[in-house]
Amino acid sequence: MKLELFSSNRAAKEFLLLRKFEKPPCVLTLGEFFEKAVLVRELAKVSETRRILLMQQAASEVKALHEKLKIPLEFFAFLQCSGYLFALRKELLSEKKTVEDLDFGDTYAEFCEHLQILGELFTRYDAKLLEGGFFDEIASSWELNAVFLEQFDEICVNLDGFLSGFEMEILQLLAKKLTVKIRVKKSKFNHAIVSKLTTHELENGFFYELNLSDDTFCPLFSLPICADVKVAEFSRRGLQVAFVFDEVSKMIRAGIAPSRIAVITPDENFAQILLTADKASPNGRMLNFAMGTPFRTSANFATLSALQTLLDAGECYEFDEKYLTKSETLNAELCVLNFAKFPTQAYELAKQIWHKRVSYEEFKAALFECCKEIRIHEKIFAFRELCQTGELTFGELFSLLLGDLASQKIDDVGGGEVSVIGFLESRGVVYDGVVIVDFDDKFVPSRNDKEMFLNSSVRKNSGLISHQMRENLQLSYILNLINSAKMVRISHSSETGILSRFAQNLNFTSVSVDENAYQKALSTKNTRQINFQKEKAIKKHDFFYKPLSFSRFSCFDACEMRYFYHYVLGLNDERLFESQDDSSALGNAAHKAFECYFLSNLEKTKFDVREFGEIFKKVAKEHEEFISPLEKECFLLGASEIGAVFDELFEQGYRVKMVEKRFGDEFEKVECNGVLLEGKLDLVLENALGELFVLDFKTGKKESADARQLEFYEALLGGECEKKAFFHVFKGQIGLNEPKEKRNAVPLVETLSELKERNKKDVWEFERNEKACANCGFTKFCRKELR
């Protein structure tokens, strides 16, 4: 089998999209591949939070670290600079270097001593990792994962960047066992990078395929050069917002599809300005922001950050809804908490334990009080192990959590089809139209402060990638993106600096702009704008062409456009990198196991956990390709809890009446308000009084259960049931769940009446519900068009 590797998820998805009508090879990102290809026995990868703790402990044992390098040892301050230490250590490990390998020539007098201090720090840190049974980034002892790698006979690396020494070592080892190829675009700017891949002299301007297995190379084609590149300068940075929308509109009118247009923002902050403008557009969203919105820019993060500052300073707080108006002198953090209506009780609880070492239960309880509006349950669970050590106070744990949250992103939902991305995200993807903003020397090239500890001379002499090499690499990304496009528009602002020095490598034309026109476009609310919004989908359709199932009803109820694409046009809900078999296999196996068990145990009044477990094992074996051993064991571990629920129902007098009962044309016909229904009931119980209890098995999250499904199943039984509930049978949620109807929910009978009235018309008008876009598989057709 052939394996294709890409530098980014976006490039991998683009590769699959171009081959959606053929069977594609196996596809992974480089990061995913190297994680799977290497096996480390008897050691576990250290978590982000624990590694900070271990590094801080190691730092506290190296006194010279504070005295000579001025790195603070106090926990809160150490968090702020730990990133530099981890970045240096990761780079050295990736390039198979140690601190001792660094060349000390052409440096200031104390540099050698400083590096020796860092060497001692890393040695102590490594010892603490081994002591705890962990490894970080790259273990000292590793081996190739033969079980994973033996399924491939050829690996092709589509390289848009560079390979570290460690990564090259893995590929060279593999090249002795199977065919390993690297595809790379050669230019004068990535000569140093390419020279590490091959000893052959490659000509600039070509796309090459290098074969590591037999040390050969082959030029695939010459690289294109874009002839339509224009650069505009603005006196104010904000005017570039109007420039983006104007140029995107021109590209679309020139015949470029919205999905083939990218807006590049070198500075992430400008992306947030664009997002605000896009959401405020009266004609609907035009842009989608693949990078998401940084959580650190949210109101929730501002509240948590203010809370940390006040508690760390030991300040007092009491919620006062009039604080912002009656106080003569305002405190910024107190303003934030009062504006957020942060409860006094939660603040007092956190203050009492801020400097106290806490257990996991205390940590969790306090956070739930402070973060009621934020879904961070998974993040909190990751701190269980740290709490068990008993070494950290609540304040220190809170700071670690806040640091983790600061790096998280909030997905952008409901955007158009034009993508807003960064240069790194654009690697390996070809766009027909490209708009680049902020092309100033301040932002292009970008600088990584964490790499500034070593100067260019030390890097060059030590064999590490130099600052110049990294800048050239960035330029090669930009040139590949620009030269692959048909139209390129670039803007920069004299307000933030001069045009990037990278521009001298572009064959561009300078154009003048009417800043007053752009200013009016941004400030005038009633300006007539081009409306790119798609009309409603209108098509002749008989909604009741066959009996109505809940899945079809639910699809329409959630979003009419989703129904239109799936049931009217007959398109499949395809999601890249997601196997539908994987997601449904466990549920299918669980349903089949319950069916087999109850059909052979209709008269029993005691649930036999052992017998049920054996039945599930047999059924799961039929789906073992899609059910992991861990999922199977987790389900079996919950079998006793499942049995306890049924035993309680049996004690209440309930007996099994129906198992996997089907209704519809081919089975028993059911009608509700003149509409034929179809469906299958998982399990129906009945007591001595003839009262029915409908149960529907669920292996997913409780939040995903739809109360209307039980109402629909009740209608299949022809009347009101005494009880109806979802029975969650997996992942720590085992038990009955009787969801409450949503407020103002329209009864099923009334909804069916409305559908019958709409069905009398000659054509249907299907409308989009943008609230349902987040989990929809039809965004390629619907949500992301220019609107």
C-alpha cells in the first residue's frame, strides 16, 4: 500500500478532494506519521502540564539558572519563560544535538557558562522524566513501529518545509526496507534545505521527486510564475479590510470560484478585525476563518485572567451591579468581574484555597464554580494526575490551566467559502486567487522569539537551521503560493512600517488606491453593496413520497437545506478523515447484542450480565475492524451497571414486550395525523397495568439525544406511553435519561400538520438554518459559498 505524507492537514484534504471519485491512497500529515512510526517502550509521553512542573522542579535545583540567566524560579513567573527552554531543548533533540555540540566561537565571554547551566538543567529534567516513566518530544531510546510500517510498500513525502535530523534518520532507515520518495519544489531560497535531502545538484524552478531508496531524482515539471501580481499601499492599516472584500469580489466577477480564493493574514490579530467586519456585513458572511478564534480573545478568558490577577494579589471582591457607575476610581480587573457578574461566593471559595495545595476533587469543585459558562471538563480531567502529587497549589494549577486555554481556538461557524489563513496553513495548497494583507516588514518575515537565544553564528557553526535559512524558507512558501495563483493582490500599510523586503523577489506592479472610497465603504451603513447571497433552494418535491422516518424528519427539522441536499438531491454526507463505519460500528454492535439477548430471554426477570457479555463479544468480533479493543472493554466494563438498571425495571414489574420492533410499509403500518410513519423501536417494556415504557439505546453523548425522537417513537405505538427514555450504555454515562422537551417546542402532531400544508404547494422552498452548520457534512455545497 502507498502512503502519501503532507506538511499540513489542509494540503492533505486538498489532495483527497482532487481524488474523491477514485480510491485514494492512505494519507497522513508528517506529524501524524512520525508519531505513529516511532515506538517508545515502557515510557509514556509526558503531558503538557506535567512537563512544565518537572522543568520547574529541575530549574529550582540549578541555582545558577536564576543567578546567571535571571530565569525566575517562582512558579507563576517561571510559566512565562518556560516556552524558551522547551523550544531550545526540542530543537536540539530534533537535530540530534546536545548543548555540548554548540559552537562557542564568536560569542560573548559568559555564553559558554550559560550554555553549561542550560545543559545541567536539561540533564536534571531528563532524569526526572525517566524517574516518572515519561519521555518528552523524542526519547533517548526508540525503535521503528514495525506493526504500523509493514502495511506500506511505498512512502511519498510531499515536502513544504524542512525535515529535522531526527525525521531524516527515520526516513533513511525506512528507505533500506521500502521505497521512500520526497517531492520538493527547488528554488534559490530553499537550496540549503534541499541540500540536506540529496547530494545531487538540482536546478532551480522545478518540482522534483527524490528517491531515497536508490539515490535518484526526477524533475516532474517546471514551476509556474504568476504574471498578475499587484501591490497597494494604505496610509491606515484598517483600510485593508475594505481592500480584502473589494478584491475578493473582483476575483469572483473574473470567474474565480470562491472556494479557490484565499486571504492571507501574516498577523493573526488582523484576522480578528476581518472576522468582526465579516460578521457585520448586511449581506451575510463572505469569509471562513480556518484558524478559528483564539480563546484568549474571548470574554470568558478575560474573566478568568482578571480572576487570576486579583487572587494572586490577594484583592477583595464582591459583586456590585452598580460598580461601573458609582466608583470614582476603577480597577480594570474588578470592572471585568463585575461586568461578567462573577459570583462573590465563587471568588471567596477560590481565594480561600488559592495558596493551598488541593486534591483533584477540591480543584474540580472550585473550577466548576468559577467556570460555569465554559466547557472545560476534559481540560480539568487532565489535571487529575498533577493533583495527586500534592505539590501544587490551586493558584498554580489555575495558572497552568489558563496557559493551556490561551493556546486553544474556538471554531468559526457559519462562514462563507473564501478562506482566511496564514502562510504556514497555505503550504502545499494551490489557490487561483490570493489576497495578502499586512505585507509589511514588521510582519513578513515573521520572527520566532523563542529561537533568539542562539545567534546566527552559533546556529550556523553548530549545524542548526539559521535565522537566514528560516527566512528563506518563509519566502519559498510565499513564492509557491503566489506563483501557483492566477490573480494576486497584496496590500501593506505605511502606518505599521515599510513594504516587506520580500517584495523585491516578486514580479509585481504598484497600483494607487482611492482611500476615500474604501473609507466610505467601511463607514456608510446604507451603501449599496453587491449581494452574493444564494437564494433559497426551490424544487418540486413530495415530502410524503414514502413513510416518514425520524431520521428524515430530524434532518428536515434541524436544517431544510441539509434535507434538500441529502433527500432531494440524493447527495451523501461525506466528511473527510472520518469513517462513518468507525463512528457507528459500536452502536450497531450494542443494538445487535441487546436484540439477540432479549429475543432469547423474553421471560427472564433477572439480567444475566455474563450471558450478555458473551453475546456482545461475538457481535463485536464481526465489526472488529472498526471497534477498537479499548472501546470493547469499556463497554463490557459497564455491563454490570446496565444489568442493574434492567433488574430495577424488572423489580418494578416491567417485562419485555417488543425488541427491535419495525413499523412501515413492509411491516406494520402506522399513521399519525394522516401521515404514514416508519421506524424501529429498540425496546418496549410493559407492566401488569398495560403501561408501556419505550427505551432507545444510545452509545453517544447525552447532549446529542433529541427528545423529539421519543415523541416520534411514541407515535409509532399509536398513543401516549406511560414512560419513555434514552438508555445510555457507554462511556461513563450509563443510565436512563428522560430529556425534557425544549421550551416552546411544537408538538409532533402540529408539525406534521404544517408539513402537510406546505406539501400542497407546487414547489418547496428550503431555507438554511445556520445554527446547524457546525456538524453538517454538506458545507462544501452550502455553508461556505460567498454570501
